[in-house]
Amino acid sequence: MFSLLSSYLVFLGVIDSVDGEFMSVEINGSESLISVVSIHNFPCDVYEGKQFIFQNINGKHKIICLK
């Protein structure tokens, strides 16, 4: 018998600050996580307050830009 297990996580994120080539982002789930990310790894416009959705589906990450 074949069993299919999938993992699907969605988090809301916001850019807290931008400093040159790097930015500080806050990702909110059951707890908040703050991380430093290269602006070159981010597919959206980069500015303070920009909101995005971070998805993790079966280990594959995706960022969706919000307006």
C-alpha cells in the first residue's frame, strides 16, 4: 500500500530594515523569527515594511510578494 505524506507551511513575513546588500526580515508563525537575508535572494521589491508570504511545501521554499 502506498502512503502519501505532505508538508505544507505558510508564514507571513515583513522586511524590518535594509542595509546595503542585506535586509532584516521578520517571519511570523507560532513564534516570530528574525533573519538577515541577501537582497539578491529576494524576488520582490526591497523596502522597509514590504510584506510577503513564505511557503514551505515538502521542503521546497517559495516567496510570494504582497502589494
